[in-house]
Amino acid sequence: MTGESWTVRARQGHYQAVDAASDRQTMDYAVEGLMPATGATIWFGAGSTGKTQLLLWLAAHVAAAGDKAPRQWLGADVNVRGHVLVLTAEDLREHVLQRIGMIARRMIDQSGGSDEDVAALCRRIHVMAFLSMDTAEFTEPNPCLFKRGAGGWQPSAVLKGVESFLDDWNARAEDNGRPEDRIVGVILDSAVSMAGFELANSEATTNFLFYLNRLSRRQKMFWAVIGHTPKDAAKKADDAAIERLRGSAMWSTTPRTVVEVRLAGPSEDLESVRAAHPGLTDRDVVIVEVAKANSLGADLRPRALLRDKRGAYDDITSDFPGIFSAAPSPSRGKATLHTPELRRAVLALLATFDGGKPGTVIERDAIRGAFNAAKASSPVLAAISDEIEGKRGKTPGTLAKELADMNKAGLIDTHRGNIRIVDLAADNDQSLAKAAE
């Protein structure tokens, strides 16, 4: 701190870039190429794609200590070690602890550790679950981190309390000669429930992220902020991630890095994965990819993860190198949008009605409602529209077209206005190809 205004210092020449001629500084990453050691990183995606679980898995990697601690996460070096704080207004404390416990036990099992090692790892992750705090413990009306006052958007008492806790904890760790016990990162779950403003508000968003970036730089830690995909992102399912972000202030102003977390869709070739993992569902493979980065040395390679029943993931990117080699997904409304992945997704949708039993009759409005509810977590379904009227049965890129093709293949009967299931199990590649002609 200089005690001088930036305008005064500017007139004195302090902001000239003369040091750039000889400066050889490198970028500091908490996870090499993926997440800077300081600053706010946004992790966005549709609901139920696994964002929270992914970042709890990250927290376990950062918090792990000792010779057996994993050295990499998502194939990238973990460069910082220490405690991690989880802030959540979406889950109860016991639910978060259950998730962390499952991840910790799996990690320690893989390294050959003991129950004591599991406990040691869990002690290095702090959880502030505001939903689980009673009114004596948490007196604020809500856990929002920013609020609007007479002077504009400012940090709330909650954020100031978090900031004070982080300062005090890390000062004590340094005073005790244990820098390894510093808190090095914060996970915020999520911006939607805790920011304190509508995320389309560019002024509030800019102030919020500017404050977090400054705070994390001063405290020498990262903030990993979980966010949700903008509402109209489904309309851009075939576009690059940055196109789905465009127009949303939260994702396009000042985060250091923006990472998309999504379910695998038509742009991925899952056939070899399905062959190796029979019974794989469309929700089992998660794609993680940097959509935007303001940092030198950013790693833009996509990662493919397989969900593990014990709460974590397996990185299968190197095991299935062809997973990202599928033909580019066509534009919305093209006939070639008709794919095996889409057929399976619509079959699964129909099977939610009375188990898909032959003879089951489903009203078209019921199908439309189930489709719109499912597409929020299914990029495959989100790639087509919910137009279901029979007259749209020849229009590619619509639910009506998919149902019409299934009618031709003999899987359903659509001739009497509603949909009657004939035999969903009769589907095969031959019938799909025939229906798509």
C-alpha cells in the first residue's frame, strides 16, 4: 500500500510498462493451466451435471497432504496444498459431509492409506452450510455476499465475516509456524443462491467479481464459483461454450477463468466407452473444458470424466482418445441431427411413462412437459425444439420429427393424436437408419 491515489501515481510515471522489457514472470496456477492460484474462476453448467461434486473432488486433492497425496487433478499438476473452505446455501451440512467422506475414503483407498488419513484429509476441508445453521448461529436474513446500499453494490456482512475468518485463520497458521495449514481456496456453491443479485445485472456482477479478485489476490487464495448455464443456453447446444456464455454478465466480465461442466452429448463419440462399460447412461460421462481464460498458459484441452459410485470421478480422457473425434454436431434444425444418442434419449424419455410398457398411452402435452423438464440436464435433448404437433413430423430438429421417425420404425403409434407405445425394445441401428431416410 502506497497511500497515494492511482491518479497521482500515474502522473509520476509509476504505471509505465518499462519492466516488461526484462520481466520473465510466469503465471501461478493452483491447478496447472486450469485454475489460477488467485482470482475467481467460474465453473458453469446445467443443473445436475456434477459441478458441486467435481469441486469437492478438487478440494480433496488440494487438501491432501503427505507423500501419498495425488500430484495431479484432471491430468494437470496440483501446485498448491492447504485447507479449503466450502461455502454453500444449497445443501445441508450432513449432505456435504457425506459427499466429502465418500471422496476422501476413495482417494485414501487408492493411495493405500488408513482411516486416520481419511480423518486428517477431512479436517483440512471446512464447510459453512448456511441452511444448517440456526438463527442463533447465523443471524442474517440470508447468506448473500453482496448487497445494494447507498453507495452502490457492496460486500455484505456475510462476505465481510468470511473475509475476516480467512484472515484470522491464515494469520494463526503463519504464527504457529504451519504455513501448510493455510486456507488456500474457497468453493462457492453457488453464485445463483449466494451472490445477492440477478446474475444478468452487469453492474453488480462487475463489482462482485472485482471484489473477489482483489480479495483473493490479497489473501493469496483462489475462489472457485459454481454457476448455472444461462437460461437460453439450450438454444445454442451445438455452439462452442463461449457462444453459450455470450450476453450473460456473470460469465463474461472479469473471472480469471471460465470452465464449462456438461454431460457428454452428440459431439462426443461414446461407443468405445459404452463397450468398455456396459449399462452406461447418458448421465455417466461428464465433459470439463475451459471456455474462456485470461491467463497465460491456460490449458484448453477438454477432459472426459466417468462418474464413480463412491462420489468422485475417473478421468478417462487418455483411455479413450477418440471420445472427442465425433463429427461436429450439425446446426440446429438439420436433418443429420438425427443420431443414435438422440434416439436413445427420446426412448429413455418415453420409458419414464409407466416403464415404457407396450400399450401405454401418453398425451402429447405430457410428453412436451417431460421433455422440457429433462432437457435442462440433457444436452442431447436440448439440441432439438419441443415442437410436437403432427404437422412438424417432417421438420428436422423437432421432437415431432423424432416421434414421427419412431412411428415409422414401429416403436410407437402416433396415428390417433396421442402417443401409444408399441415396443420400445424393438429399436436397433437398422430401424434408426431406415427412419432417418
